[in-house]
Amino acid sequence: MNTSEKKKRLFVGQVVSNKMQKTVVVETERAFTHPVFHKIVRVTKKYKVHDENGQAKVGDVVEFSECRPLSKTKYMSLERVVNASSNPIKA
């Protein structure tokens, strides 16, 4: 019997909202070169991340990973706060 777990993907992003209970909205940005136009394209995506203890605040840089589905749109879990922000973004 194989007892190895599936490797979790880790993401890093910035918290843009913490108005829900036990949930924060985190925005990630990635850049890639467009295959036809050969320009750098920046794409942002927002994830709903489960924050059990409510430790992440708006403007913090956080690390989060995949987990089992917790609701219809929430399938990420907070791992740690990488960099706490002193002056938050106005959301």
C-alpha cells in the first residue's frame, strides 16, 4: 500500500479582503510571454483562502496551498503570513 500523499502546490499572494469570517481573498500575479505577440503579459487571479485563526490582514503577503474543497469556491488553506503589512491597501 502506497502511503505517500499528493504534493501540495504552494502559492504566494497579497491579501485584498478579510471581510468574511475565516476567509481571506488573496490576489496572485503571474507573468508570461505571449506565444504569438512575444510581449510580457501579467495575469492576476483571486483565491478565497481559509484562515482559521483570522491572522491575515489586508496588505499582508501570505503563503497558501491547495486543500480539500471547503465550500463551493474555497479550496485553498493558509499556510503562513510571509510579510505583515504596516500600511494596508484600501479595498
